[in-house]
Amino acid sequence: MFTELGKLLVAIGIIAVLAGIALIIYQKTGVPGFFRWFGNLPLDIKIQRDNFRFYFPLGTSIALSAILSFLIYLINKFFR
């Protein structure tokens, strides 16, 4: 039981490291359009007033949830 959990944690760690590297490369190079969708999806709520800003990334959260669910599904399929 613990070996499967260990494999899953290693796979999640590798995915997190790859995502971190992608974000660092994006910040260094500034490739236009690479993460432009992030935070600008249709269900993202942005309210700006004079002394107030509110941002609720609902659409981005749903998209990331779907992507991560798919990745976890693939990891689960290949490690079983």
C-alpha cells in the first residue's frame, strides 16, 4: 500500500517541479501568450473600485481542476 502512495507522491512532485520550471522560464523569457489565459477566463470575477480590488478566479480554478484530475487519472492508470 505504501509503495503505491510513494509512487504517486513522487509523480506529483515531478509534475510540481516541471510546473515550477515552466513558470520560471516564462518569467525569464516573457513569451507572449504562454500563460495569458491564466486568470482571464470567462468565469473569473474581477471587481475594481477606487480603494478596493476583488479577484475570484473561478474559471481558472475549474480549468486547473480538470487538468489536474486528468493528470492524476493518467498517473493512476499507468501505475496500477
